Amino acid sequence: MNERQRFILHLDMDHFYTAVEEREHPEIKGKAVIVGSDPKGGKGRGVVSTSNYVARKVGVRSGMPISHAWRLCPEAVYLPPNFPLYIKVSEEIMEIARKYADKFEQWGIDEAFLDVTGKVHGYVEAENLARQIKSEIKEKGGLTVSIGVGPNKLVAKVASDFQKPDGLTVVRDEEVEVFLAPLPVCKLLWVGRKTEAKLKELGINTIGDLANYDATALTEMFGVMGWQMHLLARGIDRSEVEERVGVKSVSHETTFEQDTAHANVILDALNALCLDVQKETEAQNLLFKTVTLKIRFEHFETHTKSKTLPFLTNRLYDLQKTTREQLAPYLMKNRKVKLIGVRVSSLVSMEKQKTLI
DNA sequence: TCTGGGGTCCTAGGACCC
DNA sequence: TCTGGGGTCCTAGGACCC
């Protein structure tokens, strides 16, 4: 493994949404706090976005149905997400972190990768830099962050999750194998619920099991992902820290309070979603060409229908007309709809469009 | 336990062009 | 009358991330 020596940091804000809420409302500090859908006395139908550590102690987790959270912890403070606030705080934190890096890559709202290879000589300096970042974020943002330091993005990412909250984990090149091997395979990036289940059938439970498995067999079973997974399990990741530029799609979706087969209810929701999407593309000066309708029926049966228009547009009329045509064949009296969504893609910025003409 | 909302990337088949 | 090979775009679905 003759890779160029790199020093990569991964920052992960601790229980970000609830941490921001605790900062804004000091009176809720020390209580169980859950940001997510309205629990409606245990009858709500959404999920938990984030729970703080008091709530986690009794088993409340991100992604869990809000009704389940209510049974575990009815006395918690339940708050709806305040995304504009979280985005604002995120921007403040990212600005602090960015200046420590040669290369910076934001990852979701509350994580980031930093390539600091040009800023440090060795892991001792990398660790000191991480401490500096943590204290500046705590001082200026009033928030704690967990940081992983390693020779590549994968190792840094797994390391940041190793000790939480307020953690700092450094994994040197020669420690990578020993660090990864005992961890459950689901801790590896890109190994989600489905892949974990398939791996379990092969007797693969830890990252070490995966690293020792035959790469050819994995490739036969999982295609390119199998090969990639085997490399990651051995701690090999050559991907670069890259600034992300521009979104590739814009979408909005909504779940009905109750599953419905009423065409007027569904069409009203569709129009509202089109308006949201159109406003957002307009605000970002984007034109779109591909329109995708998403529809989910009872029992989670989900379909998408996409259409690429012969022209770029950001007109509400085009969006509403296209999605209505896409929806029509799905509207049936006996089929209850759970969710609908609208997405636009094949985006081009208006400035770029001008230069193309 | 009964599953939100916003994204990215990959696969596979088919159409179409040269 | 039976038929290559390469490339690109489109569509539908699925897995994963936060």
C-alpha cells in the first residue's frame, strides 16, 4: 500500500438538532429532547429526526417511529424541526471548520471532511489541530463535535463515530487494521440494513470478517460495490476530499395525515409541492429538464414516474402540467395514497444557460 | 415499531444514432 | 434475411447517506 500520506479529519456534530434547540432554549437542558414529527399523544405517524443523550438512554433513536418514541419516553420535550435555524447554525460551524483545511467537503447538514495534509506534520499535530477546532466550535458556537483523524476519509469517518459525544479518536496508518477489524460490519460506510443482512448470511459479522472474505466472491454477489466494500474493510480508501458544487436535484414530498384516495386532496397536495419546488429552483436560479413524480401507496408500495422535457424550464405551469399527467394513471378510487413527492433534476443554472445560447 | 424528508449514486433495459 | 459494436440518453427502481 504505497499511498501518498494524507491526514484527514471527519467532523460530526453531536446530536445536532437537539443540541441547537438546547442552546436556544436553556430551560430544556437536562431533559429528554426529541426533534421530529408531532407525536400526537402516541398516534403521530412520522419519525424521530434527532434525540439527545437523555432520550437515547431510554432507547430513542433517529429514524424510529415517533409513536414508538412516545411509548419509551412520553415525558420528553418534543419539538418540530426548525430547519432554517439549523441551516444558519450549520453555516456558522462550517465556516469555522473550513479555514483549518486545505480541502473541505461538507457532508449533510452536520458533518464535514477536512484534508489537512498541508497543515500538519504527523499525527500529533493533526490531533492538536482537531483539539483546536473542537474548542473554537465550543467557544463560538456553544456546541460539541466529535472528530475522527485518519489516513483517509473512511477511517476518519468511522473514527469520529467511535467516541461520542465530544470525542476525539486518532487512528494512525499502522493501527487501521486493528481498529476496524472488531467493529460490526454495519459501521462501514455504505453497509446499510439490506447489505448487512446479506453479509450476515455469509457469516460476515465484523469488518474483519469482511476483510478476510474472498474479494472475487463478493464482487460476483454485489458487483462493483462488493469490490469497493472489500477495499473499505481493509481500510483502503483513495477518494479525495472534494468541495461539493451545486445540487443535482430539488425535491419536496409529503405524507398525508391519513392515507387517502380522494383525487382533490391528492391534487391539492401535488400543486402545493410543485409550488414549493418551483420557488426553490427560482430562488437558486436553476432551470430543470427532468420531472419525477413519486407516489407511495398503503404498505409502502412506492413508484416513480419521470419525464424529461424537450426544453429547460422553471415555469410552474410546466411542472404542474407534467406531474398531473404523471399522476393521472395512479388515481383510483380503491387505492389509498400515503405519500406523494415531486422532484426536478437535469439542472442548469440560468447563468450557464445564457452562455449556452 | 411501522416507517419523514432531503439528497446522491448505481444498475439494467430499451431507444436511438453512427 | 439476418444482423456488429460503441456510445449516449432516458426510465424505473433500489440502496445508502444525514
